[in-house]
Amino acid sequence: MELLIRGALVADGTGNRPAFRADVALRAGRIERIAPPGSLPRPTRARTLEAEGLVLAPGFVDMHAHSDLALLRDPDHSAKAAQGVTLEVLGQDGLSYAPVDERTLDEVREAITGWNGDGSDLDLDWRTVGEYLDRLDHGFGGRGIAVNAAYLVPQGTVRAHVVGWEDRPASPQERQRMGQLVAEGLGQGAVGLSSGLTYTPGMYASGAELAELCRVVADHDGYYCPHHRSYGRGALEAYREMVALARETGCRLHLAHATMNFAENRGRAGELLALLDEALQAGVDLTLDSYPYTPGCTTLAALLPGWAHQGGPRALLARLGEDASAQRISRALAEGSDGCHGVPVDWTTIEISGVNRADLAGCVGRTVASLAAEREVEPWSLARWLLLADRLGPTILQHVGHEENVRAIMRHRVHTGGSDGILHGAKPHPRAYGTFPHYLGRYVRELEVLTLEECVAHLSGRPAARLRLPDRGLVREGFRADLVLFDPLTVAAGSSYAQPRVLPRGIPHVLIDGRFVIEDGRRTDVLAGRSVRRTPAVGRGGIACGHR
């Protein structure tokens, strides 16, 4: 053995076995032995880690991450590594950086500059999904990246590549080409397909167009991960559309950041869960993820109506510069635009969390309503000015969630954890740095919404099963040694709305492939992360994901 972890309380990731005391031996990046405490001989040439008082769990899987460029920008990446995250799923919400051509890459960079910056500090030299995953594998001079990463083919990027940013039906030839790009991405290692159906250009796709792509995904035994058409007015109908799509196509379904937001949905999580239970009973293969916070986070531009984005980011900026178009946008926001989930924008709930221009930093941490009152202008006038001045760069927190819904959804038997963490900006949502310890500290220890064993399964074993990972997600002999050790009495998020970049407490050790990425609470210089790719096996339904 290379490392012996002695006396840990093992929460094995299954969720159905009480935590148990054990010694765990690691060798060659895998779990070699799990034995009763004291039954393994003390190694003479291997390290021993005394883990009395610590829980040993499988490394956590962030089912909804926006670290697509952050993993290439920052070798430290403590935002996730320090939480115990050993694998992130990228390519979310239908918008990311592969597959692309030159035009599409430039447009996507501009469209989601609020998520990841504009990428001008990086050489974005890939074009295909496979090339992007190769870039992750060879990050930082070939050393790799901080944590492992899987990738979803982004449907909005695919549509931008083939159809453009116009709100029109795709032609049969365009549908065929989009299906080819999705199939190619899956063949190169992507684990599924994502959509952002309140974001352009993904929202322009009809149900029939989405069904064609989902059939491609089903043929490759991937899964479909939609940010569906509304989390506000009509939220249940939007969930029903996705469930019906999965039922029609046979595609596995994973509902992204499954929430019920805005005043219209206060206390209505039970209706959503009843809908999901009915679908599960009927044989639909579905899971979901959520974050343990009430506010959402997106870009300020995302609130605008879909028609305003037609033609792409530069066309949107041109419309914002035209008084007549800006007035039309204002009316749509007051009535409830598709970008704001059919709900009129309440500017008192919209807090600026990040900007690109340094001279606009004074806006961060303020609501649009308060900034507008200070300047004695209407809120929309302030928002319009900020979008133009920062060229669509502002990110926002949207304070529209409900704690009772958050708690009800996280209890569900198909729930997994996803941070939806946007790391860009001066004052990001605290979920980016705190989701996983917040589950353990707040919702396990303090509120007892979940048991320790249940929560660990939600954050490890269950997402690994959704990703079809044959040797991750459990503390089991022969499995990869992607592991986290935490103190159940002290683990907690350090991040808050006031100080969102503070690292968590009570997570002293994190290992990937048996190598310490966090040791004694400090980030090491180890870059053990690689792409985790879908690899075909014999017949449909038999896939495995592993390092390339």
C-alpha cells in the first residue's frame, strides 16, 4: 500500500448503509483494502493518515459547474477542490466553447462573458469537443487540471454553429447537421447534451427539434440536461415538457438546478415532486440537481426577451443602443419576458454580482433599484446603461427563491448536488465556493434535513451512477481513490453573500487518484484532474466513463 487511512468513519456513497469505522488502504490510485479498524498491519514504507473523528467519503461530483475556462485559467481552483469536489460536469445550460467554428466561438465568448470572462487571456485553440477535452488533459504544460471534468454538448452552441442566432425553425438539413455535431461530440467523449431554454439561441428550438437531438443522445446512451423554459410562471408546464420529451425519445433525463422560484411558486415544490414521482413510476429515467441556496445567478442580459437577442450579442447591443428597441424591451420586462421566466422583473431583487470594467466595480453588491434611485433614473435606464457600458458583462444574483422549496427538493430520492457556480466576477454567488460543505453543515448537522449517509450519496454515489462511472462514487475496493475527509462537527461553508470567496471549514483532506490535492486544509501543487470521457461499450446501455 501507499497510504493507510486509519480509523475513519466511512460513508460509502450508497446511502443505504450506515456509516462504519474502517481502515482504508490505497495503492496505485485505487482503494486496495477496506478493513475493520486496527486489522491491517502498520505499513513500514507507506504513509499513515490518522483519521479518527473524520468522515471518509467518495469525492463529490458537481453535476452543474461553469468552470469551462476556470480549469484552464487557474491551476489552484480551490473554489471547488477545497469543497471536496473531485469531478465537475461542464458544458451546462446549452452554452459553452465546443463544438465551434471561428464565428461561433467569437459569438459565444461574447454571449457568456458574464459567466467566464471573454477568454482573451487564454488561447482557445480547440474547435471540437475532443480537442477541448484534450486541452483539459494537457493543461498547464501537460500536468493536467485541478479536478476531473466531464462535458455536455451544449445545444445552444450547436444551434448557433448551424442555424445562427435567429428565431426561426431549423431546416431539415440544419437539423441533420446539428444531430451530426451532437453525435460527434458524444463520440469524442461527451456524456450528454445540455440546453438553456431561457437563453438564446437554444430557446429558439422547438420541441420537435429537441426531440431529434435527444434521440441521438439516447442512441449513444448519454443523458439530456435541460435548463428548461421557465422556473417562474409556467414552471410546472416547462417541467412536464421535459418529462414528455424523455418519455417520447427514451432519453435519460437530468433536470438542471431544479427549483421552483418567484412568488408564483412559493410552497409548490410538492407539485413538482409529484410530477416527477409519476414519471418515475411510468419508467422515465430521470434525476435532478439543485444548490442549497435561495437566490439564483445569471447574467443581466439573460433577463431580456428572446427576440432582443436575435442576430447574436452584437445585434443585442445595437438594439440596446436604439431608443425605440430599448423601450420595447422595457415593456417586455414589465410584462414578464421569456428571459425572466414569464415574470415581471422586480429590480429590487436584482443584485449586480460582477462586471468586467474596473471603473464599474462600484455597482457590484448593489441592486439595480438602489443604483437607479441613487442616480434618480428608472431601473431599466440604469440596467440598459450598465449592459451597454460593460458590453453584456454584468452578472447578477436574483433573489427569487423559497427555502421550503429548496428543502423539499433536496430530499427527493433522485436528487444530486450541483453548484451552478459562476466563478467570474467580484462578488459571485456563495454557492460557487460553498455548495457542498453547506449541504453537510447546514442541512445535515444543523437542520437534519438529510442524514449524513443520504447527503453523501446525493453528492457522490448518485451522480456517479448518472454519469455511468464504473469505478467512482463509492468507497469500495477496486474503485478509484477520489476521496474526501471532513469533520462532521465543523464542516461548513466559509462563503457568504458578503464574502463569497472564503473557503470552507472542516475539510482537511481531498484526494484524486490517491494523490492529495488538499492536505491538512491547504491546496497542494498536485494537478491530478483529467477529462472523464464517455467510452462506448458493447450495445446500447453499456457505457463507461474513464480517463483518456
